[in-house]
Amino acid sequence: MTESTCRVCGAATRQFLDLGRQPLSDAFVTPDRVDDEFFYRLAVGVCLGCTMVQLMEEVPREKMFHDSYPYLSRGSSVMRAHFEGVAQSLLTDELTGDDPFVVELGCNDGVMLRTVADAGVRHLGVEPSGSVADIAAEAGVRVRKAFFEEATAQEILEAEGPADVIYAANTLCHIPYLESIMRGVLTLLTDSGVFVFEDPYLGDIVGKTSFDQIYDEHFYLFSATSVDQMARHHGLELVDVERLSVHGGEVRYTLARPGARTRTDAVTSLLADEERVGLGSPVTLGAFATRVAKVGDDLVTLLRELAEQGKRVVGYGATAKSATVTNFCGIGPDLVEFISDTTPAKQGRLAPGSHIPVRTADQFAEPYPDYALLFAWNHADEIMANETAFRDAGGRWILYVPDVRVV
């Protein structure tokens, strides 16, 4: 049984799933650079002490987050509305004092902070990927190009003063060096302030067998139990949780200094639910790994059958998640002709590892394929509502979460 040391508490971490040799999930390559791809072993373990689920191997952060980072938060109307709602909630509930200040870690294209900026509230985004940081700045968001850690927090404190809210969305789970992050939060946060972050929820990943949520950028898969332990370990308290439907299921966690806030019933309830189902136990996670293997086998079997029947299958959404699926299952251009995507930075390139061509959204309809493998399944409702012409033309969708099926 492969073991390593927990990055949070130092206890033994036991591997329960190995998804094999994987590329960087967002490293879409040009045809002349396929020999230069970086690969690593994507394996996941659970800490036998604090129950934190984490990758067994770390990918250097500079390889993932850089000037060519292609993901934009504003790419989905659902996510734009989500982050506008987050901003309005923070403005109403937390950013109400004299000259309040909010800092967002990993602000991406500034979709959340733009609403804060429009309200005239002092803010700062911290974003290491230069290209998306520039987009945020062009939208009127104050942004600092940097990785957030203790030294960054100290510099911000000296220049701006303490923060009433520190917020992060789909960012904290990306950062293996949590100790420096948490020290930075303690450095920068006001005595009564809150650290609010939202990330994919282990309970949803296990419950839905959504193993494609596991990739290089998602170093941690959080649960309320592991976040509670992490907060205590670093001198904070978990005071609130909220289940979210975005990105296939997330939880928004709120941390505060000890005694600064009263823990809500939602925290108590979610902790009890996780204990009841044994969410962080090796037995539960081992059963999840068994289901992952079955989904992979079923998906490849279906795609091979369709290929033998002469059916055209096209991928929909060149997501980071798709890299996990295609490389774990060995899916290439022989089974999926190309992947349709709206992101210009990905178009004309090849999907990481699998080398499936990525084409424009217009090419999805030239002509429509027989089947579309929906890699962006977390946006299924929005996508299917926009692609009624595909359905009218006789097209059908292939889904693999929570199991393989055609709809």
C-alpha cells in the first residue's frame, strides 16, 4: 500500500486511487510540440489522521499557472451569475463597515470583484496567471500578479491594511502549500473578518463518481471534516458551510478566528452526515475507486461499439476534467473525432495527452455528429438548452457521471 505524508497535519496518507500517467490538464499543445508534454502520476490518498484527501504527487505550480493559462471564469453565464451573487452577498453581509476591504485569492478574470468594484468597495485580486490578471485589470479590477502566501499577505497588509474578507473560489484546493496560505490569512485578516472559500466537494465527487474532478490543479478534495481539522491546525475555526450546485457540487466554507463567530447548525449537520457515511474512510474511498474503474471500462466499451457501427462521436467542452477521462481511459482521436470548445486559446490545438483536436464551436454543426461526449457535464443544463438544434438533428449526448449512459 503506497503511503506518503499529509501536507496538512503530517500524518500518514494512504493511496486509494491511481489514475495513471497524466499530462497537465490545461496544457493544450500545438501539433509540433507533442513531444514536449509534461507527464506525472495522478494518484490520490487520504490522510489517516485529519482525513484530508490529496494528491500523492505535486506538480510544480509554475507549470500550471502562468501567462498562457486558458481558463476564464466568465465563460459560462451560470458562473457569471454565481459570482455576481457572491459579490452581492459579501457586500450585504460582510463589507458593511467604514472603508471595508476584500482580497480575492485567484481572482482569475475578475468576474466577482468587478461587482465589488462597481459598488465602490476597496478590493484587491491576487492572481498569478498574467493573461487572466490583465483581463481583470482591463475590467476595472485592482489586481496584483502574484501567488498568495505569507510574504504576499504581509506586503498587502503594509500597503492596504487588514482585510475584512478574504475570498477564494476554485483556488484553495489548487495550493499544496496550505500552511503558508493559512499563515497569510491570519496575517491579513481583521480580528472579526472571515476567510470564505468554495471548492469541489469530496462528498459530491464520491457520491457521483465524478472522478474527472481529480486532476493536477485539484491537489486537495475538501470535506467539512477535513476543513474543520485544517482550520483548527492553523488557528482558525470552521463557522459555516453552504452546499453549492456549481461545478458538479461544491461547498462554501467560512473560517474565522477562534471565538469571533458562532458555528452554524449547517456545520454540525454536514459533519454528522460525513461521519454517518464514512466519507473519509479508506473503505468508502476504496469502493469509490472500484466504481471509477467500472465507469472507465463502460465508457470505452460504448465508444468502441459506436466506432464499429460507423458513428461519429465528438467531444463537447475541452475542460481540464476531460484530460483525466481521456488519459485514464485511453480515449484518442480514433474514438472521439475532435472536441468542440468556445475558448480561442484552446482552438486549433490538441487536447493534453490524448491529442484529440480542439475545434471551434461552429464546427460542431458542420455537420452535427451522431453523438456528443459531454466533458463539460457540470454545465449540462445550460449546454443542452443552447444545443437544441443538435437534438433536432438526431444527435444524442453521452454522459459518464454518475454512470455511462446515452440521453
